[in-house]
Amino acid sequence: MRITVSLIKADIGAIGGHTAPSAEVLAIVRERIQKAKGSLLIDAHVGHTGDDLAFLMTHTHGADDPRVHQLAWDTFLAATEKAKGQGLYGAGQDLLRDAFSGNVRGMGPGSAEIEFDERPSEALMTLVADKCGPGAFNLPLYLAFADPMYSPGLLLSEGLHDGFTFHIMDMDHTEGDRLIVLEAPERLYDIAALLRDTNRYAIESIWSRKYPTEQAAAVGTTRLRNIAGRYVGKDDPPAIIRTQKMFPATEEFGPAFGVGAFVGGDTRGSHNLPLMPVPMNTPASTFFCVPMVSALGFSMHDGILTEPIDLFADPFWAHVRDRVAAKAIEMRKQGFFEPATLPFSELEYGGIVVRLGKLEKEFSIRDGSGDGKAAPIGAPAGVEDPD
Ligand SMILES: [Mg+2]
């Protein structure tokens, strides 16, 4: 059976800051999504990671189906109404357009979708992140799909031995998003050269090379600031990953996420902290909004999902979280000094950008020191401090 799996998420407001949606908001969302089961949708699961609501939906309508996207959009709108009524912080903050135009992409919510012929034992994993940029999964997915030091299936399984094809999005090109397709292992160093920059490049999808029509992973690559033209919140990527058999085993992703790699995000979207694997429905952390990711494992038959297994909830992950917390505490000790703070080009809140611009006129060129090639600091003319 050909099935589409759609994962659509948005932050439409949270309690007491950027923490988690309210129970009332979740109830409205669950009711609306559940109501579509048996008609538009085959099955669905609703949850949240930090302040991000996420809808996992199975259906037969293909990716980018306007009705499925409209359901998600309308549900976010209804949730926003409740969020506003409760005075939730940042109510509707990820809904950046007024009129629905057939697809949530480019409107604020993040989405990841995969269409495939269901295997007899279809295993899949969903990832929902909070307080981080769209390249937050670059390192763990690179390790799981391209590095035999982390992914022994690349050596041990004929299904994986040919490697995987990486579709990588350049999210910060002046002419718009652009895609490059590179095959691992032949182009491994080129893939690494791009993925190291998690603020600009992000994996958009990964495909089997032995079975080229089989998509292994889909990752949301929306940059909210490219839609709004200014900082409005972190991108918090969602991802769907098929596992087992021709793909890495579910447990082969564990050590890759156990690294707790530093990613951009957290407080004011302007810092680097390690990505912490957390159980589902975890509120954002009051420790500087450390970036977090949850992972749910599902089996599926005829589009019907089992109950989820909370993949970062077993006892082992408490130890990983302790280590990640220690990394985060060490990094925060150096306060605003880079790399604890993101580089200037990535600073999202306008205050410091505008302030540096104002300092421009106080600088004077030192005689004989160069040809003036350094770019001016500060915001371009006309950019105002949003605060
Ligand atoms: Mg968020």
C-alpha cells in the first residue's frame, strides 16, 4: 500500500514563556486531528516537544496535499485562538501568513513528508526539535547514514553497503533556497564540508542507493527568518526517518544523538548549546532553553500506526542527559563570548545588530592598515531594533 506520512509542526504559544502548549490547546488539536481519521487521514498522533506542537498524519494523498496541509493550518489557527484566550506567550508566533495558499511551507510551520510503498514491517521514527536551527540534525544523520564508526549496518548489511544519497539544502543563498545532491560514500568529504555549517546547510532528504526509489529520511528545512525577513523564533526542524532492513536500525541512531552536538538556538535563538535528547512532551528547559529533540518509534500497517515508543525515555538516556547538561553548563560559563553566542551573521535578535551599526561612526581607519576591505558591521540601513 502506498502511504504518505506527514509531520507538521508549529509553535503557536506556550505557558509562562517559551515552555510548552497548554492542556486546553492540546485538547483542541487532538480533537480536530482525531476527527479527520477515517476520512482525510488514516491515522494520526499529536504531541509536543517544548513549545512546538507536532501532528504526525498518515494518508494516501501524497506529499504537499492541500487538504492535509489545510487541516494542519486550520488546526493551528484554532489552537492559536485558544492560546490568545489564555494569554499564552507568543500566541500564533509561527503563523506568518494570513491567507492559506495550499501548503504550510513558506507560511511558518515546519513540515516533513515521505511517500512510500509500505514494507511488511514498516518501522519509522519521528524527530521533533525545539530551540534549534534547521541544521540541528546534520551531524546525527551524517553519522547514522554515512559513518561506519557509528552505523555498523554500512559494513554488516548488504542493503546499506551501497550507501545513501544526500539532498542538502542551502538555506541562505541570496537567490533563494537551492539544493545539491551528493552520494555517500564517494562524495563524503563534500557532504561533510557542507553539513558542518548547520546555520546555512541542512539535510533535506536521504535516499537509499541500492533501492533508489526508497526515501530514508525527510527533514524540514524552513528558515523562519527567510519568510518573515526578521527573527521571529527558531526553526525547530521536524524529521521522519524510516529504519531497519535497507536503512540503519533504530538503535544505530542512538549513539549519534548521544553525542549531544552543539547547535545554534536556545535562549533568544542566539547561542550555541548541545542538543539534548528528551522524552516526548517535555517542556523547554529553564536552563537557557537548551536545544532539545524527542524521538518516537512507530510500526505501521496499512497506514495505521501502533502506539509510539518514546525512544529517548529508556533509562540509558538519563546518563546522556547528565553529560549534555554538563556540556551546557560549561558553555554557559563564558556568557556572551563566542562561540557561546552565535557569530554576528547569525545573531537573531535585532538589538546588538542595531547597536553595532551605531558604533560604525565612532571607528576611524588606522593609517596604512589596509585597503578598507572589511565589511562594515551592524545592520543595513533601515533595519530597526524590534525590541
Ligand atoms: Mg519552538
